[in-house]
Amino acid sequence: MNREIAIYIQKNIDKILERWKAKMEDDQDDRFFQIMSDQVIDTTVREFGELMVSSLTASEETYDEKLKDFSVQIVRYGWSITFVLRALNNFSEVIYEEMEEEGSLNESNYKSFREVLTNWITPLNQSVVDAYSKVWEKTVNLQKIALQELSASLIPVFDKISVMPLVGTIDTERAKLIMENLLQGVVKHRAEVVLLDITGVPVVDTMVAHHIIQAADAVRLVGAKCMLVGIRPEIAQTIVTLGINLTDFTTTSTLQRGMEQALALTNRAIVEVNVK
């Protein structure tokens, strides 16, 4: 029966995919069919059909390879897991509808067909979802690493003065990255003063403060001074309420004021020059 279904799909693949595509396009919540070019849609639809056929006819190794490649592609196109499951269910429904309309199904083979279809679609769903989840998790982890590296970089702004702007929540994993980049940057840029700008940090609790204090202590050990800038009024209130001790820090409310103090620590200042 599996072979019969595979032969039927291959023989009627164009009609099946056209009907399946129409079913998928009816979903107004999906953006794939709304924003992608017709060429990309047609190619993806064709590859989806080939994947369905290969699950019935190809070797396990060949199918796994096709499934992996297709999963990478649909994650890149932004298919959600709900959309993937709906695509699989709609495909099986289209096959059933087409075979019923053509007269390939009758009372004698209906029960066996439904059983074969269920036994095919259920593990197929699981294999596609597993492959999709692995690719999605890998993609998210790579993006997370990239964002962490971008959001914890030490930037030299003047000779001997560097700034590290921090944006977003600081957890233990990210704090470790901040510490590494901070120490490497201080040595690389020969910084004497480092400004940690927490303007973009939404919440400063005991844990975040602990990480910041550790970073400042580490900077002092390599011969530089650490300043904490960008302390908003609500952050200052939280720090006082929690009893967090920042007496070893030079702190300012803005990066501009912090820069002025950093220049003073390195015996420099910004002055206005009247050009005649």
C-alpha cells in the first residue's frame, strides 16, 4: 500500500501540490506565502513534495539528508512549528481527497488506506518536527552567541579611555563573556580608564550588581580604573533599596559626565576653542 501511495503521489504530484498550496495560502496568519516571491514559493513547494515522496521510497539515509536540508531552509524562511505541522496534515488530507475524488478509494480498501496513511504521517510528523527543532535550536544558539559578542565589546574612544556599552539582561553566562572581553580589551587597548555604560540594562538587581562589581575588581587587577555610568534614577533607587555597595566605583548618571571624569583622571579635558 505504501508503494501504491508513493506511485500515486509521483503520478499526480503537480495537482496535489497545487491543491496543497491553495490550502496553505488560505491561512491568513502565515507570512511565507504573502511575502516570498513566486519562484521561492514554487521551489519550496516542489521540495516539500519531493520530501514527502522520499519518505516513502528513498533509503533512510537519503531521506534523513533531504529532511535536514529542507529543515535548514524552512527555518531560514521563518516557518513556525505550527505551520510545519499544518503543512503535513494538509498534505495527507489532499492525498485522501484526490484519491477519493478519482475513485481510487472504495469500501474494500478505505480502512487499510487510512491505516497506512496514519502509520506514514504520524512518524513523518515526528521526524520532521525533530529535525526542525534541532535546526531551530542551533540557529537560536548561534544568534544568541553573536548578539552576546556584539553587546559586550570594549570600544576605545580616546587614548587610554575605553567604553563598554551594556544592553539587555545580564545573566551568569553573559557576565562571564563581559568579564573576558573587558579584560582582553583593557590589555589590548592599554586602557587606563574603563566606562561600563548600563544605560541599556533594564534591571539592576543584586546578581547584576555582583557581576558588575566582579568586573570592576578584575579591571583594577590589570591596572585600570572602572567607572559605572548611565545610572538612571529608578536604577539608583533600586541600588539603594537593595543595599548594594558601590562605594569603590566612580558613578555618573550619563556617559557624557563619565567621559569628562575619565579625561580628568588622565589629565585631559575637553575645552571650547574660539575660531576667528
